[in-house]
Amino acid sequence: PTGKLDVLAEDHEGTLIAAPTNIAFCGPELETLISANLGRWHLTRYNVKSKGMSLHYPKIG
């Protein structure tokens, strides 16, 4: 809402964040970030201090 950008995770070697395809915040307070990684076929979980936004589910039909 403030327009400020924050770096939530860094991986210069590409071992945890390997060709990410999507991210989502989850957990009761939306403070867990999950990233899907096509490069290594795994999900990565990050505990972040920033509260994320919930997923948007559009109405279809």
C-alpha cells in the first residue's frame, strides 16, 4: 500500500531460488513466503518479517 519495495530473499548462487515461477504468502499472519522453483523442482519456504497480501481469486462466470 505504501509503494515501498522490500527485498525478502536473496540467493546469489541460485540454489534455493532456482528459476522461480510463482510466489505466495501463507500462514495465519501471511508472514511465510513460498516460492515455486522450476530450476530445481522444489518449493522454498521463507519466514519473512513483512506481512504479505493474500491471493486474489477472480470471479469467473
